[in-house]
Amino acid sequence: MTENTFPVYSVDVVVNFYRTEVLTGQEAKHFTKNDLTPVPKPEAVQTLYMRLVHLLYRFRPECHSMVEIYIFIFVRNCSEECYHIENDYSVVFHQIPPNENIQYPEYHEGTTSVLSVYIRMKQFLPMCMVYDFSLSDLLAPKKQKTLTILSGILNFIHFRKQRMEMVLEKQAKFRSDLDRQRFYNKAIRDTEKKIEELSIIPPEQQAEAEELAEALSELQTTTMHEYQEANVKKDCIAELKAHIAEKTQKSAQLKVDMSIVKEDISKLKSQIVESPEELKSQMEKMKETVKNIKNSFKETDERVVELQNMVQTVTQTEAEIQQIYSLLEDLESSMNSTKEKQEMQQKLSCQYEKKQKELKNLYAEEVQLKRAQGMKLDKVSKLNIRMQKKRQEKEQHIQDVMGECNQIHQKREEMAEKIQEINRETQQLKAKIQTMGEICSNETAKAQILYDKLSNSLEEYHRRIEMQILDLKQDAVKCLQTVE
């Protein structure tokens, strides 16, 4: 006990703690500071340890005093040591049948309870950092040792309380988490069922869904073919535009050539020779060139007409392609609108489910509130009934108290008369006591005088005896000397 790991408390603190936390009823009232100081009482210490065992290990009180239960203590190296518990109570018990013949059973009744408390405290106190507990601490306890043991147990009980509070908080949290988990699992199951119901198409709408799927596949195939045809027509239009551009270039070159030829003709007219032969030859050449130019103009006109017809057909095809493209755009917009409508329908269904959940929650809350309101109304009605009963009881109590007060007042008057009579008797007794005191003082004075006379006479008698003894001693010494 030289190195304690817990503070040793004062006697007042220990007594207050064990009166409030361990002991109950009359034991708590009768347990005082005098049971521990200056010398602890063995009976009080034994009952305190017994109640601690009952409190901490939920040990039944009957097991201490049962005659049928006996504790086998084995002796090892001339010291009392106990084996570990059998079953739950850390001690080897052997239950002897009640009909077993035992010599002197009354000797075992007191020792079994003390030994059971000793063994349980021996096994419990090492948890409180107390390792030197012995039987003498139960049978003949000492003040300092018992205070250290009780303070160690006090420290352990405080630690036990803290741990119990933490464990209870954790249990409450665990239970709330379990409830939440169950609620979430239930919600997940409900949502999975709803998802399955939404993902599965009902048999009434399966035919419509198949028709819509076939129509969408046909639309996709037709749109693909139309896109391919439009691309081919676009390529043809590009080739025709390139050919028209070439022809326009050629026609422009021909116009330039015509202008050059006209200039040459004007020059040649200015250089016309007066000879007719040359004029005829030149005129013939000019006619041939004019014919060739006219023929070329005709060919170009025909070609331009053909190109115009081709351009018209191309414009018509472009208009048809634009119409098809507009139709495709309308189809895409309708498909997008249908998708948007489906998404809106899904959102609305989700919102509908959420609203249904909220309605269910609100309905449950309403039911709970109604229940709570009903409970409160019941409580209020019960409280009103109790208040009425209490008022009636108070009125009856007041009437009873008033009757008792009247009776007490009458008794008080009677007692006052008796007290006056007693006061008179006491005054008479006081007078008698005074007279008797004076007589006693006179007699004591006479007795003191007699005592002084007797003491003086006794002193003189003792002196005479001492003188005679000395004379006898001297005579004896003289006789011895004469005999020698």
C-alpha cells in the first residue's frame, strides 16, 4: 500500500458516499462516522462489504447465510488460498443436501457468510488496486487500512459509473443507428420495387410500345435513304455548276473573239483595195466567218437553253430536298419533344412519388400528433381527476386537522392546568430539597468532624504500631546477639 494510485479520502466523504450510493433504508441511517473511527466496528464493515458485493456483482444475499452451501478452502504452504470460481461467483461451492448429517451446523452459520464475503472481496479488490486484503480486515479492522480500502472501492465505483454512462450512450446511439438502418433498408426495398414496376411495361401498353418502336425504325431507315439520295443529288448539282461555269467562260471568250473580229473588219474596210476580186474574196471570207459565228451562236444558245433546263431541274430537286430536310427537322423536333415529354413525365412521376412519401410522412406525423394529443388529453384529465381528489383529500385533511387542533387545544388547556399543579408540587419539592440540603450540609459537617477525629486517631494508632514494631525488631536483634 506504499504506492497508491488513488487518493485516500477523509472519513466524512467516505461515510456520505456509502450512505448515499451503497447502503439503503435503515442501514444508511444507522451508518455513521463512529462506525469507522476511532476503531472500526467489524459488524458495520462486514455489512458494508456485503452490500458492495450485492451491488457490484448482483449477488443474492441468501447465498451468504445458507447452511447448505459450504466453501472448500484448500491449504497450500500453510496459508489459506481459494481456487477459482465454479459457475459465476469465483469460488468453489459444494451444495450439500439439506438432509445431510453435519456435526454442529450452528458453527457454520456465522463463518460461511464471513468467508464468502472475504473470498469475493479478495477477488474484487485487486481491480481497485488493493492487493493486501486479509481476514483480519473483516474480523478486526483498523482505521487507516479500512479507509484506504473504502477509498479504493469509491474510486472504482466512480469509474464504473462513468463507464456505464458511456456504455448506455453508445447503446442508445447503436439502437438509433439500427432503427435508421432498418428505415433506410425499407425505403430502398420500396424504391427497388417501384423501379421494377416502372421498368416493366404493362401488358396493355406492350403492343403500342412495339408499334412505336417499329415506326421509329422505319423512320430511321427512310431518313437514311433520303439523306443518301440528297447527297447524290448535291454531287450532281455541283458537277452541273462546274460545267455551266466552263460554258460561260467559253461564251465570254467567243464574245471577245467577236469584238476582235469586228475590229479587224473595220480595219479591213479602211484598207479595202479598189480591186473587185480582192473585195469578193474578202467578202466571201467574211461571209464564211459570219456563218461560222452564227452557227457558234446558235450552238451556244442551244447549249444555254439546255443548261437553263438543267438548272431548273436542279432548283426543283433542291426545293424537294429542302422540303425533305424540313420534314426531317420536324421529325427531329417531334422526337426531341417526345423525349422532353418522357423526361418531364419521369420527373413528374419522381415528384409524385416524393409527394406521396411526404404525404405518408405527414399522415404518420398527424397520427403521432393525434396520439400525443390524445395522451396529453388523457394526462390532463387524469391530472384534473387527481387534482380534484387531492383537493378533496386536502379539505378532508384540513377538517381533520382542525378537529385535531381543537382536541389539541383542549388537551393543551388540560395540560396547562396539570403543569400549574406540577409547578406547585415542584416548588414544594424545592422547598423540601432546600431543607433537606441544609440538614445534609449539617450532617456532612458533623461527619467531616468525625472523619477528622477518626483519621487522627488512626494516625496515632499507626504510629504506636510502628513504634512497637521497631521495639520488637530491636528486641529480636538483641536476642540474636545474646544467642550468638
